Amino acid sequence: MIVRLLGEGQFRVDDSLLAQLNELDDKVEQAVEAGDERALWDALQALADVVRANGEKLADEDLAPSDAVIPPEDLSLEEARELLQDEGFIPDVPAEQTS
Amino acid sequence: MPGLMSRLSLIFKAKFSKALDRAENPNETLDYSYEAQLRQLQNVKRGIADVTTAKKRLELQYSSMQQQVDKLDGQARQALAANREDLAREALTRKAAVQQQLGGIMQQGQQLEAQQQKLIEGEKTLQAKVEAFRSQKEVIKAQYSAAEAQVRIGEAASGIGEEMADVGLAIQRAKDKTDQMQARANAIDELTATGALEDFTSSGDDIDRQLAAISQSGQVDDELAKMKSQLEGGAAPKELEGEETK
């Protein structure tokens, strides 16, 4: 499957990593619920590390969409909450903002 | 509840599928998408240029703050030489506050530097993807039936849309960061613009409270002591003793 690290790019990782990624993904949500920014960063960092260590970076020309998207490692609690509640965190694609 | 990772990927997909609904036949969709991508690419470049400009402006502001620190230090020395320990204390308190703020801003500046680097890489990736889309669209037009073409366009366009949204988000975050830094820098400007030795005992706003806290921390006392001992090492003390009553 293809995983995007936001701000960094796309990686192709083996499907066998899915369980491990999901586990860390749960930790991200738990950290947000607990309001623990330190734990949030640790979990996000761990997620990104797994992808970087086991994934193969996709070529720039590859047009495949990602199956999973991992937020930046320095995501603030506030941003994370926005992310979990609605789509507010992701800005509209640039052309839709201004002419 | 679906995990954060997959939810995020769905949000990204939804963001870009809107653009695809507008055209009816695959060839139109292809051309429309490509044009939209070129426009977006321009906006991305503009966004990155804005961030770069804001960062440069901040860098200029830091150096003037650094000068302010030196000036306050000089004022403290002058005040002490003139036997005005109270004024020296005020100048040093202000200096410590500016220094503390500067430290924070510098740290943010380093983070911004890293973000900016990633932005530039993101722009390159985006450019490569748009280019790849341009050649793929001709292949799709020539080789596939309308139904198949629709599927392939959908995939390619959503891959690009995702990249676009990623860079867009990175630009947004970098802009937010420069805004924050700008606000902090402006606060310091206000702090220093009033002049070190005037109007110091005004109402208890945030900066005053910080100043008070720093003053208590002992940093100011330490520096005062250091400056005093430096002065005592010179010729000044004897002269001062001789003129004690003015």
C-alpha cells in the first residue's frame, strides 16, 4: 500500500506493516483524546519512522493516490483536534483560494 | 471509528474529486484538470515566495533586536557608571526580556527553515507530477475507451490533488508560523521602542509581568554584580569615593 507522510512524500510499504501502523495510529488518537502533546508527537514520530525505515519512496512522477496519510510530526494538539473533527485542517487546493 | 490515517486520506480524496465533477467527457476532464493543475502550481509558487519574503523580513527584524540588546547593555553600563543602579537594573531587565523573546523566535526560525526546505522539495515533486500528468493524458486520450479513461483520469488526478493539498497545507502551516513569529517580533519592538530608561512602571501587562519574573530570577542581580566588579576593577571607584557628596 502507499502511505503519504505529509510534507515529505509518498512511500510504498508492505501490507504486512498495516497492523503495526494501525496500532500506532490508535496511539495518536489516544494522545489527542488525553490532550497529551508529547505522546502525540512520539506516536507520530514512531509512525513516520516505521514508514521511512520500511518504505520505498515513490518516484516524483508517480501519480498514484495514497491509501493512508500520516500528519506532520510536529502536529499541534489543536491541529490534531481539527483533523479529527472535520476537514478544517486541510486547506482547499491553492487554485480554489484565489484567482 | 476509522483510524486517523485512513480518514485523512479520505479527506484528501474528497478535496480533489470536486474539481473532476465539472467536466462531462474524459477529454474535457483531462484538459480541465491539467489547466487547473497549472494554475494551482502557480499559486503554490506564489505561496512559497510569500513565505520566503516574510521570513526575510523577520530576519531583518532580529538583527535590529540584537542591536537593541547591545544598546541596552551599553545603557546599563552608563547608568551604573553614573551611580544609577535603579536605571541600570531597568535596562538589564529589559535586555533579559528581549533576549528571552529573541531566543524563542530564533528557535521558531530554525523550524521554519526546515519547513521551507520541504516546501521547495514539495514544489519540485508537484512540478514533476503535473508534467507526468501532461504526458499521461495524451496516452489516455489515444488509447482508452471513455469508461476506462474516466477511471484512469480519476486516479491520476486524485494523486495530483493529494500532492497539491499536501503542499498547500505545508504552505499554510509555514504562513501560520511566520505570522506567530511576526506577532512576537512586534511585541518586542513595542517593548524596546519605548526606550529602556523611560516609562517603565506602566500598567501590569504581559510584558511587565515577564519582566518582573525575570528580575526575580536573579539574572539581573548577577549581571549587575558582574558589571559592578568590572567597574571596581578600573579607576572609577576612587573618583566616585572622592565625589561621594557631589
